[in-house]
Amino acid sequence: MTKVGRVLTLAAVCLAASGCYHQVIQTGRTPGSTVIHKPWVTTWIFGLVPAQPIDVSRECPNGVATVETQMSFLNGLVNWLIGIVWSPRDVKITCAAGRASIDGLRQINVGVNATSAEKQAALTEAATLSARLNQPVVIRF
């Protein structure tokens, strides 16, 4: 391989590698054993148009512990070739092990037939109480 060929190959590898990323979002919940893996989540125009939301409520009845998004090597290759049109991402979602506990938290009960003004007043009261106590406040409708 000539010197120019080596330089072009190195430049292409550096360009392709510069688009890779890895993002982890942790909710603070204890991870369970269920992992949902979606290796080709569709985004458009180099990821500027985001993917559709992924509904895992059936697979994760206790909620989500971790969401990991990355551009795998194959995703990056496709992105490099046709990223202006389709830019896939690799997503792994780890379900939470158990339900969040609301025991011991303050609760505000709002009637099922509450008016819009009563609902707004409950939200305002919950926000004020939460700020004062520095902890979550549960609102039950």
C-alpha cells in the first residue's frame, strides 16, 4: 500500500470512529435480570430526527433501571454510508428488579371527580410540600 493509501485509510478510520458514542441513563432503581436489546433503532438525518419511543411496559412491569444507547460498529458503518437518510442506534434497556416503594411518603388524595381547579390546587400543594420536605409527594386520583 502506498503512503497516500495509508493516510487515506487512517483518515477514513478516524472519521468513522469519531461518530461513535455511548450513553447510559440510570434511574437509580436496582437492575433486574430482564434486558431488552434493540440493535437497529431507527433515527434519521445523522440522529437529528430521534427514534420513536420504545414501550417496554409489558416487559418491565416494575419500571426501568438502565437505558444504554450506543452506535455500534455496524451502526456506525451504516451511518457513515447512508446517515443522511437512516442512522441506526443500538439500545439496551434493563428492567428494574422491584417496584418503587411509596411507603412513608406524604400523600395527597384527589377525588376521582375532582374539578380542574381542585387538581391544579393538589399539584401546587404537592410541589410546595415536596420542596419544603425535600422528598417526593404522592398524588392519588
